[in-house]
Amino acid sequence: MSYKVIIIDDEPLARSVVKEYLQKHAQLELVEECSNGFEGVKAVQQHQPDLIFLDIQMPKITGFEMLELIENPPHVIFTTAYDEFAMQAFEANAVDYLLKPFSQERFDKAISKWMEKNKTTDSKATENLLKEAARHPQQNERIVVKTGSKIKIIPVQEIHYLEAADDYVKIITAEGAFLKKQTMGYFEDVLDGSLFVRTHRSFMVNIQEITRIDPYEKENHVALLKSGAKIPVSRAGYPKLKSILGL
Amino acid sequence: MAVSPFQSKKFMVPFSLFWFVWISAHQLALYKMGLDWFTALTDSVVSNTLLIWGTWLVFTILRYYLPRKEGIFNLFLLVIVLTAAWFFAKTFIMNAIYPKNSVYMQIRNTTLPLRIGIAFLINGCVTMFAYAYYNWQEKAEADKQKTEAEKLTREAELFKLRQQLQPHFLFNALNSINALISIKPDEARKMVQQLSEFLRTTLKKEEKQWLKLDEELHSLQLYLDIEKVRFGNRLTTRIEADVDALTMQLPALLLQPLVENAIKFGLYDTTEPTQISIRAMAENNELKVVVENPFDAETSPAKKGTGFGLSSVQRRLFLLFGRNELLQTETKENIFITTVMIPQPQTINEEVQQ
């Protein structure tokens, strides 16, 4: 039985260490090396690896953001030099990680741990990890989405509003709408509460985009945005919106 | 500005009490000498109201003008002038009320030297008290400022420690060495030496210290060489300095965070090869250093202009020179440009020599 492995790290020497340590494990076959998250997404989709070695701090998108873009992400062993925030997230979700520089022994231990775990997939851990990682200081100011084969980085202040759409959330910006496979609850957790308000079960709005709030039907309201969009404000959402706007 | 004691209850209660007792005593003394109750009261009230005004005047004057040790004689003058003014004002008022050879005038004339003496003493005491009070206040204010300045220094020191350690940089560099050991041992050895030299020069530097530009550029070069090993072909650097700028001076560790910031944005904001350039020149007797790095205008909005690294540099420049405009950033297409001006006053040269 052989397993497919991918290394994703922006530093060539860091990749070469993993490659070197992998030589001891004949059952692990290195199928590709990637130097950033964009290449990583592509490679993972193409090869469907069993295991990836993933760095956190990489150009453009972090390792966490890369994972968000992949449906059913493979097992991951994180490799990082120093990132207090990431380490907290790993510890909290019992995900294995290697602190650079690491030894062959420590590497072997991570592999055998994975071998045991491989039989029982735990996608919940990855999900929780990503949720936590979304608060990473480097990430909480932007959202990374995939449109077709392209990857788009949206700075949060450019978002007009978010709308729930089945299993997805529609992110509306001046450039158009982008879909992200997430829940509204997730964005409510992750986005800055002083900038985004959940005005309705299915809507979250960037308060800087609001120009007016009008009454609508009986006890509801509607928020008018600069773009002209009208966002429903529910009975529960109205007081939240009022207090944040300081009305 | 010092606070006037007249606004505090703690002062006003004993102050009023004292004058109440004093006015009564004054009245009683005159009564014992043979004046009637009403005349004694009139004299006491007029005399002491004038003195209270004098007290208020002393506190007001000293609030705005607190003499140093050399000016203490002025306080003595102030007491004499006050006493004289009190004397003339009181004589003028009482003369207007009582006829020339009344019992009151006789008693007044016999007690005159004593009363002038007492007024002089009271004015003297009040002045001394006001002087001590405002001096104490000034000292408390200075102490507060000193504590605050010390706190800032401590924070700067802590920050410096963190800057020096740069765990992310350090561990990644060690990881590169770990990789090189098995594939290119000679380069591993070279990198250990570069890293050691960089750490040594950084640790040696003091926040207060001023360095010549060429020394600072040398340690920046070491830093960039280490980063180049880490990032391979992706990172190229260019350091240029005018000859007359090389001997100019700058505070230690001022450029390091700027270059770190350039690396961070240049290398993590694009996936393309990155060139970091540092140019130094002399301009109007100031040292000008320009750091440039590429960035992605689309995903890093301009508000990121002053990241953490830059705001700390701005703060340091302000603490050193009291000027806020020494650090400027701008963007030109996809290049982020940081410009820092470092004044070179004569006094700095003297400090360096000390």
C-alpha cells in the first residue's frame, strides 16, 4: 500500500528537509512540491493526496486559507517555524504539527501517528481548526474564495453584505457576488462585530455601506446600501443594528 | 498649570476657620484696649479683609510666576509691597470712617508698629506657604512625567528585545541551516557564521546609540543575505548609498524594522520574485533612506501603509526628534516606498563623541 504525499512550503530549503526525511518512508510517495497555496490547491485537486505537509505563512494565502478552498481536504501535518496563534489552534484541536527545525525522529513520530489516525478520518477536527484559524491576525481581514479555477482574495472592508444561500454564503462586493461554502454563523463568529451586523437570519451587512434604514411592513425594517441594495432587517436584528450605529 | 488651592475644599475649610478665629481675636484685643464692640469689629474686618485679598493675590501671582532660587529676593519685595499697600488702603478707609481725634485713632496710633509687624508676618507666612505649595505641586507634576517617561523607555526596551529575538526569522533561518547541513555543508557553515554575526551586532546595539550608516548597512546586508538563503531565487536585494551619506549617523536599529516590513510585504504579498531596494543619500544635511518593495495593490489596500513595524518606527522618530513627518510612505503602481529622513544636528555629533 502506498500513499500519495504533497509538500507545500514557500521556502525551497524547508521543502528539501521534508523530502529528505521522507526517504526513510518507502510507503510514502512524494507526488508534487508546491511553493504557495495557489499551486497547493491545484495539486491537491489533481492528485487527491493522502497526506500533505503544509506551512502556514506563505505568499498571498496562508496554509489555513488554502485548506478552506479545498473540499474534503486531505490529512495535514502542519510545519511552521513560529506562530503562536497557529500553535494554539493546533493544540486546541489535537492536530499534529512540526516546529521547524525538526528532527528525523520527530518527523517519524508524526508519520506513525498519522498512520494510526489514517484509519479513522476525523474531518471535524479540521473543520474546528479552520474555524479557529480564521481569527488569525493575518486572515481575519480578508476572505479567500474560489471562482471557477481562479482564487480571489476579498479584503473584508470591500464586502457590502453577505447572504445565506443553501449550503453557501453569497459574498457581495462592488465586483459582484462570490460563493463560499460556509454558514452564516461562521461569518458571524469570524468577522469583526463592530463592522458587520447580522440584521436577519439570512443577511449580514457591512455597516459602512448603509445609507438609510426605513421601516418596512409591520414591525420590520430595511437597510438601504450605497450600492442601492435593500437588506432586510428583522425584528431581532433592528436593535442590534441600532446599538452598533449608536442610534 | 498648577492648581489653585482655592478650588479645593481641603484648603478652604481650615483657611476660612483660621481667618474667622483671627478676626475674632483681633476684635477681642481691641475691645480689651477700650474700644466698643462695633468699632473693634469694623477695624478687624477692614484690616483682615485686606489681608485676605493680599493672600489671594499672592497665590494668584505665584501660580503664574514661581521664582527660581535666584528670584527668591523678589518674594521678599512682594511681602514689603503687600504690607505697604495693606497699610495705605486700611488707613485710607478708616480715616474716611472715623474723625481725626477719636478714641479709635488714639488707640490705633499706639498699636500701629505692632500691627504693621503682624501684617508683615502674616504676608510673609502666606507667601512662604504659597511658594512651598506651588513648588510641591511642580515637583509632583515632574515626578509624574518622569514615571511616564520611564514607562515608555521600559516599553521600548521590551519591544527591542522582541525585535532582536524575531523568533519567526530565527527559527526559519535555523531550519534552512538544518536543510543545508546534509545537502551543502559548506553553505550551512557559512550561514551559521552570518547568522551569528548578525545576532551579535544586533545584540550589541543600544537603543540610545547612534551609528554610522555604513555600519548599519553592513548588518542589514547580513540580514538580507540570510533571508536570501531562505527564499532562494525569489529574493534579490539592492543596497546603494552615496559616499557623503555613508558617514552620516542614525539611531541604532531604526532601519531594521523597515526592511523587515519590506520583506514581509514583498515576499508574502506576491508569489513573484521580489526585489527589495535600499537607497541612502544626503539631503539638506539630513540622511534620507528609501526602502522599496513590491506589493499587490488589489489585495492589500493602501490603509495597510503603516503596519506595526512602521508605526513603531514613527513613534521612535517622534520620541527622538519631536517630529511626525520624518517617516513617509507612498505607493507607485505595485511598488511600496518608505522614506525616512534622519536629522543630523550638531548636538547629535557631540553626543556620539561622549
